[in-house]
Amino acid sequence: MFLLHPEDAVLDGMLDGWEKQQRGRRLEPDTIEERRRLVRRFVEFSGEYPWNWTAAHMDEWSFSLIAEQGRAKSTIRSYQGAIRQFCDFITSPHYRWPDECIQRFGTHPIQICHEWNTSAHLDDYEGDAERRPLTREECQALFDYADGQVEKAIRLGRKGALTAYRDATVFKTIYGWGLRAREVSRLDITDFYRNAKAPELGRFGMINVRYGKATRGSGPRRRMVASVMPWAVEALEDYQTNIRPRFSCRSDRKAVWLTERGGRLQPREIETRFAAYRDALGFDKELVPHCLRHSYVTHQIEDGVDPKFVQEQVGHRFASTTAIYTGVSTDFMNTMMRNALDQAFTAEERETV
């Protein structure tokens, strides 16, 4: 068959075939579309079609991502991984693309991503080193300030008392259950359950997190999170009982956190309000709502909660991930050190006797 633009037609065919392969693996459509865009960006950057790519093209692109665009390590590794997987597909003998390219263009695609020219995942944590948990005092100051904004709006007769109350409860919920901003944003009023082991918490004994962080293009991961902070349960129950019904529910009747127009509160809105409160309190600029999740992990570990339980609560697949969230305080470290020393001295005394 004669094609007017065979290069573009073959590239489109490669991308369409790769998309079908990924859909067969049940990857999320957004993930697949983002990978397609990355391949086209690489085609544009290299000025070559995939069957003419070389390892040098990947070297140049990686250098541009690092030196010119300042991309984060995890972003660079993600981009490289997408190109690696695309090359795996178009060079696989299970598909027709090597033979097709030889027949049409006299050459064939090769794998251009190797261990010597791509970023390895060497560190457990590659986020901003300035990110840290909030101390207990900072958490309390944040919650007090947020509550104060509600009282201020009521006292001055201003609009915004409902949204201020909502936001104060959002921050307490993120900390009280160790949630991500997206996870708390996506909560519905049907996501709360009783816990037979904690009947005093009523219908807020467990939270069903249905939009946990996805991995490797899969769908959202679900988990059940047990309620361990009664004061947070009281705040959440009060909001749902007395405040939420006063919001309009025209566009999203199921959402826990509603906007003044009746829509679902979005993560970016949570981040914006947190930043305003953070700046007003003079906290570090690097602190974000996710740091409240870090604080949950740290404070639970400090209080002697089983690390395995904390790991399950926050939905980490590996204990090492939970460990890097933990910024254990000096007092806790000193207590553990004292216990270790006491045990060592006791053992020495026994040996002496």
C-alpha cells in the first residue's frame, strides 16, 4: 500500500499499537495519553523518527531535562521510563515493527535507554529535602489559627465562615487519618463506617479511601483507614452534621467537602488555603498539606504505635517508604537511646556477676 507520508503513518501505527498493549494491561487512560505525548515530544526534540533514534538522542534529551529545564529526578526517571517502554514495544519480535521499518526505511528501531544513560532509582526519597513533618506545636498552632478564622468571620459578620470551618476540618482530617490532599478531596459521605472494636466513634470508626495513589499506571488503590484520634472524629462529625448541610449541593451531592457553589473542593484549593495560613503563621515556605501526612506518621511512631499498623494506615506498600516519612523528634530519639543504654548496662552487670 502506498502512503503519502509513510513516516507519520508508521509512527501513528506504533503509538496506536502501544496504546492497545497498555490498555490490555489495564493501565489508566491518563497515563497512556501522557506517555503518547512524551514520545511525540521526544520525536520533536530529536528531529528523528523512532527507527532512527540512537542512545545519543537520549543523552541529549536527558541533559536538556536536567540542565535547561531543571526537572526533578523522579520526573526525569519517569520520562526515560516511558521512552524505554516504547522502545521495548517497537523492538519486540512479537510485533511487526522491526520488519515493517526495514521494508519501508531500510533500518529498524533499537533500544536507546540503558543503565549507563538513564537515571536509576537509588534513593528511597527523591522529594524536596526541605519538606518535613510539622511539629506537634506547629500542628496545634495551625489548627488554632484555622479555628480562629472561623470566629473572626462570624464576629465581623463577613462571608466565608462556612468555608473557613470547612478548611479547618479538612486540615484536621488530613492529619487525623494521614491522608493525601487528593484522597481527602475525593471523600464522599458514604465513605465512613462503624468499627466494632471502637463503637464509641459511631459511624466514623473507619474511612474508606477509594482514591489512593496509583502505581505504574494502575487505577487508584483503595484502603480502609482506622480512626485513632477521637478529637479528629469529633471535628469531622460536627462538620458533617452542622456545617455541610448549609452548603449548596447542586452539582455534587455526595462530596464531603463542598464549595460555595456546590461543587467538590479540589486539592489545589486545599493547597492554596494551607499556604495562606502557613504564611500568616510564619512557617517555612516549603511546608505543604502533604506535610500533615508526614506529621501523622511521625507522631504515631513517636507515640509507640506499631510501624506495620502505620504503614497499612497510610497505604505504603513497603516499610522503607513509611520510614522516610518519619522525622522522629529529639525527645523520642533520646528516650530510645536511654532505653538502649539501660539495656546495655544491665547486660554488662549480669555478665560481671
